Amino acid sequence: MMFRRKKEKIRRLMPEKEQKDPGRGVFTRRALLLMVAQTAALGTLGKRLYDLQISDGDHFAKLADRNRTSKRLLAPPRGLIVDRFGVVVAANRTNWRALLLPEETTDVQGTIDRFSALVPLDERDQSRLGREIRHKRKFVPVMLREFLSWDEMARIELNSPSLPGVLIDVGTTRSYPFGPLLAHSVGYVAPSNEQDVAKSTLLALPGMRIGRAGIEQSQDALLRGQAGSVEMEVNSVGRVMAELDRQEGTPGDEVGLTLDVGLQQTIQNRIGDMAASAVVMDCRNGEVLAMCSTPSFDPSLFDSGVSKAQWAEWTNDQRTPLIDKTVAGVYPPGSTFKPAVAMAALSSGAITPTDRFFCPGHFDMGGARFHCWAKHGHGSIDLHLALKYSCDVYFYEVAHRIGMDTIAGTAHALGLGTELGIELPHQRPGLIPTPEWRQKHKHHWNGGDTVVSGIGQGFVQVTPLQLATYTARIATGRAVQPHLVRAVNGDIGGQVDPQHWPEMAMEAKYFQAIREGMFAVVNEQHGTAPKARLTIPDVQMAGKTGSAQVRRVSRAMRESGHFNSAELPWEYRPHALFICFAPYDAPRYAVSLVIEHGNAGADVAAPLARDIMTDTLLRDPVNHRTLPGQTVADAEMAPGI
């Protein structure tokens, strides 16, 4: 009751307008709630604007800038390779290519399909793209196509709105001005694979190549360089509008070789289409001036891709054009091995240079007969005559006396059957067999194995580079080491002094005895290589012939009187070898030559080796000058000719 009276009193005191509008209070409360809601919304919006523009402003500015710009790494130019006179033997040429940035397209496969409709991609390209896109990060561009023509580039640019993430780029590809001439020693490059990229992310960049053979492989770290970068402004569909910034990559180092391209070309012209290998070496400092391996191949094909037909042609060629025969071709040395056997016998004290043995034309041991190449023998001979006539019986006897372990130790010291450390991959060490080696292969070593090894047959195998090194060590008496890299970025770092190489642990008088025997081979009457005699006035050469059988000749065949190895099928004929050094009185150059299945070293290899030595002496590739009395024209002075 009391509450009702108070309520009535309040109502009488209210203004007349409010008494007539009882919903006025409700409206006021709603307005208040609306104002509160609006204030909260504006506060939230303000807070968000503050976060966007103040707190996270830098972050979103970067995101916006990223939508406007595209930044990627640039493959650096690969370093040049030059010969000893600066002639470029491995260079770079412009290569227009199409790249795809997967992060800039929402439909990678659709983009690839549209691109393929404009510039066809074969199955190999499609497979490669799928593999690279799966394994590379999205911001790393992948190669769509290289070596684009102007018409192909125009089609891509015209259709760029429908090709998001696709851009045209200019890079470099490897070129080899001398093609097959230096393919084995200089090598070649090829695209990197997944294993390569795992070792260095730089190799994931489009256009990057990795050395796969020769100097390109052994000096790859120097030649590779450092990556650069480019930043471009793009529109909403990813089309490049302008280049904002470019930092070019640091080119790889220039690698200078000891090779002389002019001499290499001259030797190659002389060898022609024979399956052969030749090495010319400065026997004072170990610089390799020429390394010829024939037949050869075009190294540029590995950069752009070798077709199946081309690969089949190479691999089916019995002359093995892909193998660098100078370091990976192994051959029985034949009679060129006899100086090593002689040094082993002299150093061990088993013989002296004047000891004589009788050669009746054969050597009998344990019921087996081993023949000399001279059917009626050489009679009583000493070391000098044994080398001059290349008597097999003399070296059968010597090998039998000293044993194979002694021969192997000396041969290794002279550079045969061992790795030489030259800057080339895929070298083969060859083999100087021993009883221990034979035992590892679960076979018994017998006296006959030692006897045939004494004339460089049986299991003995060496490389042409080893033969050249061996010749240089005999010529100088020093442990000369071959090398192919002469300078980096033009810095030679000092010439190797001949005194740098240590003297061999063999007596000088024994080296002299062997050198005199090799001199007799070429210059004395009835030596085995009169065709190797030099015609340069006052310059003489020492050498050793070799004919290495690849097929056993039976006793019946020998005694038939009708056997002629030259009439055998090519692959069964003996290899023809020759080693030499000149000038005899002041050794400067060593040459080794192997002609596969050339039959007779004296008839085929010796005159060719003479011509190679003549070319080398007249050209004088060490100082690039002529010898006294010679003209510049005689020396073929122009490098690269």
C-alpha cells in the first residue's frame, strides 16, 4: 500500500510529456547500448588499424612489396679455361631461356601445359620438370626450355598474361672453340643432378653446370663462381614491368693450363683418324704440353643434351672415343718396359752394364719356351746391345734372376703402374703385377709370369701419361711429376725449377747406361728405330720401341713361317708404342705414343713420334720461340694454329 502511494507521487512529479510516453525510458536504454556497441566496434577497428599500420606495418609493407617485386638468384658466369698462351679453350656464350617460378602461379601444371602448347616440351623435359618442381623450393626457378629462338621468345612474351610465373632470362652456356681437339683434357659440363644439389644449393639455379670430366671436373670449385641476384617490378599477373636492381654474380676463376693448343693441333693432324694417344711433357718441370686421345667427341653436346642415337654411336665404337686414353687407357707396354727392368737389375746388383748373356732366339724354363722377336737370336750381348736390339731373351734372363717384386718396386718409382696425381679425374693406375697381387686373385704366380713381365707383357698395364713420366725420369734422373694447371687468374705462382724435383734413389751411372742404350736404339747402326732419327741439325733423340701383343701367338704359328701380325683383324694386331726424349745431351721434352693395334712400334710409332718431337722442338712451346737457326714459320709460332 505504502509502495503504491510512493509510485503515484513520483508519477505526479514527472513532466507531462514523459507521462504520455511510457516507452521513452526503454528507447534511452537501447540508444545507450547501441552507443556502447559502436564504441566497441570503433575501438576494435582502431586497434586493428594500429596493428596494421604501426605494430605490424613493416611486415605488411614487405608483403605488399613482395607482391610488387620478384627477386631471384642469378647463376654466375663460369670461369674461362685458357692454354699456356692465353688462348681460350672453354668459354661462355649467350643462352636465352624460359624459367618458371612455382611460387608465382597457383596452377603449376596448367602453366606448364600452356607453355608447352607455345614452345613444345618433349617427354624428357616434362619428366625433368616434374622432378625438379618436387624437389626444389618454390622460390627457386626451374628451367622450362633453353636455347630459345627469337620467334619462341616472342610467343612467350605475347602470351605472358596466361603464363603466370614464366619469365625470359638470359644466361650463358659453355662453349668449346676447339671442339673434339681438347675434349678429353679440358672435359665438359652437364646439368647438376639431385646429389649435386644436395651438396651445394648454388647448383639448383637454372643454367648452373657442373664439370663432369677433365679440368672442368677437377677444377669445378674454382670455375663455378658466386651467385648474383636480380629484383624486378611485376604487375598483378606477374609480367615484368621493370628491373629494379641487379647484382651480377662473381665469375669463376680463370684456369690456365700448361697445354699448347697449337702443338696439340699439329699432333692431332699427324695422328689423323688412328685410334691413338700421345703425351708431350717438359721433362724438366713436369708441364704437360699436349695430351692427344683419338678418336674424340664434341664436348658441347653434353651441355645441351646427348641424343640416344649419338650415345649409341659413341658406345658402340670399338675405338672408344669417350675414354681419355692418355690417363684411362691401359696397355701392355711391351719393350718400352725393358729400361725399367734394366734399372731394377742394375740397382739390385744382379747385373752390371757389361754382363753378357747369350740369345739363341729363345729362352727355355720349366718345359716352356719363350721366343725372342729375332728368330735366330742376337748372340752374346750386354745391356747396351740388349736395349739397342730390344732383345727379349736378355730381359727374360734378367727378370728371372731378380724376380717380380724387385721389378715392381723400381717400375713404381719410375712412375709406372701408379697414380701420378695430375689434375684429371677418372685416371687408372695401371698394374705392375706381383706374386702377392696374383695370390689375392686366388691364382698361383709362376716363373713364366715373371719372364713375360720382363718384356712388358703378361699382366703388366700402363697408361701413356705414365710412359711419358717414366721417360722424363729416365732422362733427368729426377722424380718429375706431371701437372696440367699452370695458373689461376693469370697468377703462375712461380715456375717450377728443375731442381725442385728430388733426385731418384738410383745411381746416376745406371741412368746414364740406360740413356746410352736408348740413344743407340735411334742413332746407332742396326738399332730398332732408325726411322726415329731427327733431321734437326745438332739435335739428337733417344728412344725405345715397343710392340705389345693383344693375342697370344702360339709356337706353331711362329714356326710356320707364314705368320704375319699385320694380316690379323685390326682388333687382334699388336699395339705400337714408342717413348723418347730430346735433346739427348740436355733433355727437355719427353714423348710417349701408343697406336692401338698399330702392329709394329719401329715401323709405325717411331716415325710418328719423331715427327711429334720435331714439331715440339721447332715450336719450343715452353718459351714460344724457335731454336737457333730456325725461322718463325718453321716453328708455327701462332698459338691456336
